[in-house]
Amino acid sequence: MSQLQTLKMKGNFLKHVSKNIIDCKQLKYLDLTGAMKLNSWIPAEIFLLSNLQILDLTNNYFTEISSEVMGLTNLKKFIMRRNALLRLPKELFTLKYLEYLDLSESYLEEIPSCVSDLKMLKGLYLCHNKIKHISEEICNCENLLELQLHNNELESLPDKLFKLRKLEELTLDNNKLKRLPLMLDKLVRLQETGRISLRNNPLTVPPLAICEQGIDSLYGYLKELRICEAKHRRKMILIGASQAGKSSLRNALILGRSKLTAEHERTWVMERHLWEPEPDLRIQILDFGGHHIYSAAHHMFLTPEALHLVVFDVSRYCPNLYDDLVGNWVEAITDRAPGASIMLVCTHSDLVSREEIEEKIQDILDKMHTEEESKLGGLKTELQRLESELQRASVRESGETFNDVAVERMRDKANYLRRILTTRVTLPDMVYVVSCAEELTGVHDLQSSLFSMLHNSEERPLPQSWYKFLTVLQEQKARILSWHQTLAIFERTMKNMNQSMYMLQGSPEKSMAMVLKYLHVTGEILWYQDNPELSQIVFHRPETLVEMLRTIFRHDYDEVIKYQDNYGHLAGLTRHKFDKQKQEFLHHGLMTQEMLHYTLLFCDLSIDARELFIDLMLKFDLCYEVAPSVSASALLGASRILQFPWFLTADPPVDISQKWPNDIPPENIIICFQLQFPRKEPPNFFEKVSARLQSYISSREDWKDGILASKNRSQLLLKRENSNGIASVTLSVRGSELQELWFLVRKCRNEMLILLKEWPFVRFDAHIICSHCLLSKKDDPTMWPGEVVDMTCQRNLYWIKCPNSPDQLIPACFVYPLDEEFQDDLGEHIKAVQEFLQGVYDTVDGTGNLLSDLGLAYVASRLGADWNLVALNLHLTQPEIERIQMDNPTQTLNQIRKALTTWFSRSYSMDDHEKVQQLMNALEASSRNDLVFELKERFRIED
Ligand SMILES: Nc1nc2c(ncn2[C@@H]2O[C@H](COP(=O)(O)OP(=O)(O)OP(=O)(O)O)[C@@H](O)[C@H]2O)c(=O)[nH]1
């Protein structure tokens, strides 16, 4: 008997099982179907068969299974259909090889929670019992293929049933189920096999009628319902350098298995995914493409409320790549998203030894925290300085508006610094180490931490009516919606649903703004409320924005966008034109409308999107429009041309020193506004400023780190530099039109400050670099606090001291902008500038000096009301004079300057000496001998 492998005793009437059965050491299959109807206990001897693999006890009257069952250590199949079991011993669940457990047709009332110990379980048959409740633990039997629960008394099912991803059969007929788990539709194998049965349940959610229509309608309904009832709607952002392993990590998290991405699957700009790991956890995952070209778009999607995973490839990490792989990304978040949570995740751990990983992680954490401490130190020192200045200012008797404004600015800045200090993002002090290769090392731990972090975060329920509004929005066919279109939808939906929600803050506009803001935070839509241009648009389908960015901001533009006759024909491009225009884009960032059209067609985007895309890209400051005439010849004939500063690769023009000489030309004033950032400027800041400048300048020449531009007679240079760990963006303007120079500085500086609001927590310092020091070539120029640009020059203040040379007085209008409205003392300022410049340049050539812009401005400032007569004597006609007066209605000085420059440009045939003579004669003829005398003295003009 010791060799016996199968013993079938079906239909016998056995009373006992002999102890000798233990000698059947090879017994693998024992069938006692209906053979022991006289016993209510299973004879303990059976449990001594430690090699038994199949035990069939069907059709008996056993009421219990004793704890000795644990002796069947190799049992795979345990069949006990049609018995009288009342309960189950926990030892049954120690049979770790058990694959099939059939306990149907008994009197069981519950399944104990230790069922989850049966990790190999494939089939669990519990039909025709009295089960009222199933422990949630059953959801951990992840290998389960068949679960039969029909004909029981179940009132509910565990919510996490969806975790049984391999399930192919689920029978639930004839129970008391009212609701199904919301995530049931995640059981996709069931959908494939169709082996789900729900007959005869008092179902209300989903209604039985839906269930009867088949699994597709059941699943569709559940999905809708789930979205509607989801409690947590969170945004999780995967960010990090190119090829860090973000998309592979996303796959590992969502799919629960390894799916490494291939090179051709690289993320373009950003991808959105919905991850629903638990019934009440709905996560939008934003996966950012790490290529630097996409960084132009990233910040549009970063929000403080999101959980940010900064991902890096540990096999590539070395200390000098800290910034590129980790530091810059952490900083982008801390500068932009004050309340954000950050987790650091290192991937590719399968390629690096444990010791090496630990060493690298230590280096990263040290660097990150040291940097943060130094930032905090800098902020605190700056705050202390401001506080003591404010202290001093409070004891000083001021009374002067001038100082009061300065104090006010200091107070604002101190408050701003305090805000930065108190709302710092808490930086992580550990790194999650994972591998997304086959073993998925560490992914499970990361997942658990993610869930607990997301669960512990503030709950974000989406009220029914908001959800309704969102669904109606998402049903709209248009690519984007205007504010008014959105408002109409909002009013309609809310009125139908809930009046109080509609007027929540007293007005539908305010209510809608609140809802839109919330939906933006959860990543459902995009709405940029802080940007006046963009706040009028609602991206109800964020994909629109991504699609738009993808067409242009793609790392592989050169390889992917190839010429094809059919598209070329539609876009009006021959192969030759296409080749030239493509090169212009790749090397100079110039995109023609035709090329854009071609790119959109090539990327399967409709033609109607073209105008919209151009408009949006302009609004997002991603590009600016240039006139076809000033562009390269390859682009001539193009209807519109857009410049994308991100694609500029050029160095400064070779003749830059001629166009913008190091030595400031005589008679030129220079005003310099500078922003300084510790280490580096915010990503994309320079490119965006560059795009915004376009509205203020008339011609320009761009290169990677600079722009040389002009407006009328003024020149402008915008430059970014990085030296000694300080990054700076400097705006310099040169020319002689004081008002125009200040206009340019003010406008550009305002644009910069508006843009900096996109990174509310970036620290920067703003200065006016002292013109006096620049003109006198001082090595260490005075830095006037940038706040001076907000002020206007105090009345009757024409001279101030430069702290760098206290004995030297400099024109006040070099430091403080002139009041645009108040023109009366402009003459005095010009006089001060004139005198100052004369001192700097010590010019002796009187005639040249008098005829310069500044010289004529000086004359204008001394002329006063009797200028008409002088103008007539300079041969301007009466109608011309009247025209000048009409064009500059309240600004007498501008009228005079216009009259003088009109005369000057008209007298081009005369030499300088003759011109000066004509001017002197006109002054004499107008009885202004006093001025003739003064000019001769000041400009050292000889007769
Ligand atoms: N051995 C190993 N390879 C990995 C791991 N994670 C990712 N990879 C590989 O690394 C490369 C980059 O992975 P991706 O997931 O595409 O990286 P990404 O950060 O999404 O890249 P971008 O799309 O450029 O931003 C791919 O070739 C992956 O197959 C890992 O944990 N181990």
C-alpha cells in the first residue's frame, strides 16, 4: 500500500478510517464522496496524509473540519461540496499550496479573514451557503480565477474586489445585494469572458435593468457613477530629467507590472493618465517629458496642491550632475508651488549596487538640504537688514513722500520675504529606491507611501453639481471655451441643479471662478486665473494645450517632420521651401504660418486649429510675431512668422561691439535695470521676457542669451548672464530721450515682474545700476534699490548724491523716473543731465554738442512760451506749428522739441556751423539774445 497513489471510496459506508492509512505515503488522491455519511467529524487519520494533493469529501454530513487539517501540507484541491459545515478552522488557511477550495452547499455564514493566506488559490466555490459577509481580505487572493458566491445571503461585497484582477468567473445570483463595488469594472478579464452573473438581487446601484443589458453596460454605468462619487481627486506629477524613468515608473504603478518604455515612446511635453487604484482614490497623473525643450510648458501644469515625484536615474547620477538630475527640478517646484509635497524617487536601482546607491542618495540629500539652508540663510539675512532699516526709518522724521514710498516698498518686500520663509516646501529627507525592471523592487513600498500620503491629504469631494458642470464642459466639441461660453454653461447647469451653488459668492461669475479654480487644481481642466489674457479662456480639455505644445516643442522635430507631397500641397509648401523653412525653425526658431500649418497637418491636427494655436502660443508668451520683411530671405513670402526664443542657438552677433559699443557714445544717457537671482533665473523666464518685449520695440536682433533692439532713437539691450553663482537678467537702454528711456525701462521691468509671479517663491533682487557710475566706468557701481522705478522724481529735486562718490552730484532723473504727467520741470532735468554729461565727456566741440539730441533738448528747455516765434524764424510754417501743437496738446516742451527736430532734419544740406548760425539768428530775431549768450557760454561756441 505504500505505493498507492489514488484511493476512490465513493459511495461506500465507512465508519472509520484506519490508522494504517498513514502507511500510504504516496497517496495523492483520496475520494470519499458520500462514503462517510455517518460521521459528523472528518476522521483525524486523513489529516496524516501529508502528501495528499486532492481530497474529495463531497456529499457527506460533516459539520466541522478539525484543526488537524493543517497536516495536509501538500493539498492542492479540497472538495467538500454538499456537507453541513457551520464554520471553518483557521488552520485550513495554512495550506499554502491549496488551489481549489470547494465548500459549496453547506451552512457557512462567513469566510474568515485569513482566507488571504491562501496565496495560490485559483478557485473558491462557496455557493449555496448562508454567507452574509465576506471579509475584505479575500481581495488579497490575487490569483483567484473563479469565485462562486451564488445562492447566499450577501448584502454587500468588499469594495476592493477589483484587486482580483485575474478573475474570470464571478457568480452572485440569488443574493441580497443592493450595491455593487464601484470599481467592479476594473475586473477586465470578466468583461472578456462574460462569466459574471447577478440575477435575482435587489440591485439599485447599478439598477438591475442596467445589469440585465450585459456586462458592457454594467461597466459603463459603474465608471460614470464612480467618477461622480469619487472622493479624492488628486493630482500627481512625475517630473525629472529626460530618460529618468518617469514613464516606466508610471507604468509600474498603474499596471502593477514592469513595462519599460522604449526610446520611441518618449513623452512629448506631457501625458495625462487617470489612475484609480482604490474606489475612493482617483489620481490624475501628469507625466512630464524631461527634454529641456518641454520645460517651456511645464510650469503651466505645476500647482501647489499636487504631489510631485521628482524622478532620477541613479545609474546616471554623479555629484556634478546634481542640478541637472535633481536640484533644478526640486527648485522648479519650490519656487512655483509653495504648498506642494515632494517625494524623491530613484529608478534603475537594478543597475547599481546597494552601497553605491546609498552613497549617491546621501550626496543628493546633503546637497539639497545644504542648498535649502543657504537659501533660508540668505532670506533671513535680507529680512533682518530690511527690518533694521525699517526700524531706523520709523524713528526718522520723514514727512517727505519720497522717503515714505521707499519705506512702503521696504515694508512690502519684508512681508514678501516673511511669506517665503513661512511657506517653504518641506523637502524630503529620504529617497525611494525602485527598479521598474522585471522585479519591480521597491515599487510596492513607494505605492503604499503614495496612497497613505494621498489619503492623508485634504479630502477633495466633488459635489454632484460641479461634476455635472464638468461633464457638460467636457462634452463640448470646441477645443477651448471662452469665459462667456463657460459661464452660460455654468448658469444653465447650476440653475437646473442647485440654486444655492450657483450664487455661492453673490454672483455667478464668482461662483464659477471658484469652481474653475478647483477643477484646475484637481487637473480636470486648465484655467489660468492670474493671467489677464488667459483667464478669458477655459481649457476644458487640457489635451488641447498639450497637443498644441507637442506640435512645436518636440525634441525630435528634425527627424519626425519630413516632407510629404500631399501635406506640402495643402500647406502651400514646395519641398524646397519646406527644407529652407524647417532649417529656419530649427536654427533660428522662426516658424512660418505655412510651416505651422504643415506641422499641424502632419501631426493629424485639423486646419481649423491653426489660427487658434497661433493665438494661444502668443498669449502664452511662447513666441512673438515678427514682420516678414525683417526675416531671413528663406521666409520671404510667408504670410505670418512666429519667433520661438527657445529654439535660438546663435551666439551674439559678431559686430555687437559696433552696434552696442562698450564705451557709451557721448551725449548718451544709459539706464540699467537688473534682476539678480541666486544661482539661476527661473526656467523660461528669459525667453518669455523676450517674447513680451516685442510690444515695446520696433526692431530687434536676438541670440541665445540676448536681444539688441531699438525704439525710435533709443537702443535696448537685454542680456542674461551667470557668473560667480549669481544669475542676472539686465536691461540697458541708451539714448538721449530721457522720457523714452524711462518708458522702456518701466514697461519692460513691469513685464518682468508680472512674469515672476508665475514663480511666486523665487527669490530675486532688483536694482537700478547707477548711470553715473556706468558713465564714469566705476568698477563697483552703486546699486539703487529696484523699487525706485515705482517712484517718480520728487518735484524740484534735480541733483542727488551718488553713495559711491559722495562729493559728486548726479542728475536725480538718472535714478528716479520722471513724472509722465508733470512736464513743467522737464527742462530743469535736461539741464542737469546736460551739465553732468558735459562734465563726464568734457566735450569742447561746441557746435556738435549743441546740435545733438541733448543739446537741442537743452535749447527747448530754455525756450518757453515764445517758441512759436523762434519756429517761424526757423522757417516752419504756421500750419506746421499748429499741427505740432495739436499732436502734443498739453506738453509744451514736447512741442518745442518737435519743432526743433523738424527744423534740424530739414536743414540737412547745411553743415553744422551753418546750422548753429541759423539757430542763433532765429533766436536773435525772436529777441532771445539772453539765450544766445547762454548757449555760447555753455557750449563754448565761438563766433
Ligand atoms: N534597467 C532599468 N531600466 C529602466 C528603468 N526605468 C526605466 N528604464 C529605461 O530607461 C529609459 C528611460 O525610461 P523612461 O521611462 O522612458 O524615462 P522618462 O523619464 O519617461 O523619459 P522622457 O520621456 O525622455 O522624459 C527607457 O529605456 C527605459 O526602458 C529601471 O528601473 N531599470
